[in-house]
Amino acid sequence: MKNLFAIIGLALLVASCSQPAADQKSGSADSTAQKIERGKYIVTIAGCNDCHSPKMMTDKGPVPDPARLLSGHPENMPLEPYDTSTAKGWMLFNMNLTAMHGPWGTSFTANLTPDTATGLGSWTEQQFFTAIRKGWYKGIEGGRMLLPPMPWQGFAEMTDEDLRSVFAYLKSLPPVKNAVPAAIPPGQ
Ligand code: HEC
């Protein structure tokens, strides 16, 4: 019986060792594509589009606009006025789910496409890790912290591999030029 377990164990070990080798053989082009595919999957299930993609109205309700995927709060979208006395003690989302108001002021979701001037085009993977793992705006340590409702504290738990995949996917998106407005401090 002991021998049988040893043989099964050995067989599993051989199988698991031979798998990465098979992946490597398929070449780096394929593994980049796989990374991007996994990144897309994570971004989709983690709900990044809910906040970072402008929406378009369909007969099934609002959906992320494929032409502006993950490009953040549209630069030319005005903020609707709101009743400050009703808003007291509440957090508000605009109808696009790209601008949010609360005790931190008003925040606007960032452009995560690889546009160099307005998105993540010039970001290094290290900056992305610093933003998601430690919550620093632009991934620059010692700058300012990311504002709510960016749920980085939860995303910080992603494995290195998953974070790398998410970054690879974001870098693979068509760049969208959209200069997201600066956050508005409380009381302004
Ligand atoms: C509930 C809404 C929400 C969700 C969901 C969300 N974000 Fe954000 N995110 C924001 C907001 C708002 C900001 C801007 C915060 C600020 O200005 O400090 C932001 C900022 C960021 C930044 C920093 C950009 C910069 O210029 O510093 C990155 C990177 C980011 N989000 C990535 C993601 C990724 C990746 C996901 C999904 C895994 C995601 N976000 C999901 C709301 C959200």
C-alpha cells in the first residue's frame, strides 16, 4: 500500500513538473497572451469596469462603453448639482459611476488605458504594485494616498502573478486620451 502511494505521488510530481516546461515551450508570445487573458478575466470579475469605464445605455441598462473601456471619468462630463443637505451623511455616485462624493471630497476614477499623457502609458510595473499594494496615487510613495472608493486594500491581496497579469492587460488596451479632472477636496 505504501508503495502504491509512493508511485502515485511520483506520478503526480512528474506530471506537475512537466506542465510548466510544456508552457515554456509554447514561447513568450503565447505566455504574454495568456497573461493578458488572465488580466482581463481578473479585471472583469473584480469590477474595475464598474467604476473605471464610462457607460453607455442599452436596453439591458448601463454597460461599459467598449470604445472608452477603463478610460476613467470623462474629462468633458460636467458634475450634476446635488442637494448638500440631503447628501449629508451619504456617499454619492454620479450616474456614470465614475465620480464619487463623500467626506473625502469628490474623487474621479483614473484613466487606466496606456495613453502616455493621461493614462498608465508611462507607468512601470513597480509603480502599479506601489499603487495597488500600498495605496499611493500614481504609484509614487510619499505623494498622496488614493481616495475612496478605490478598494485597493482588497486588491492588495492579489498575488504578484495576478497583479502582473492585470497590469499586462491594462497596458494592452487601446490608449484613450482622457485627462481625468483632479480630485476636489472636501467643502469645495
Ligand atoms: C468602487 C469604485 C472603484 C473600483 C471597483 C475600482 N477603482 Fe480604481 N480607482 C477608483 C477611484 C475613485 C480612483 C481615483 C482615486 C484618487 O483620485 O485618489 C481610482 C484609482 C485607481 C488607480 C490609481 C491611478 C492613479 O493615477 O494613481 C489605479 C491603478 C486603479 N484605480 C486601478 C483599479 C483596478 C485595477 C481595479 C480593479 C481590480 C479598480 N481600480 C477598481 C475607483 C475604483
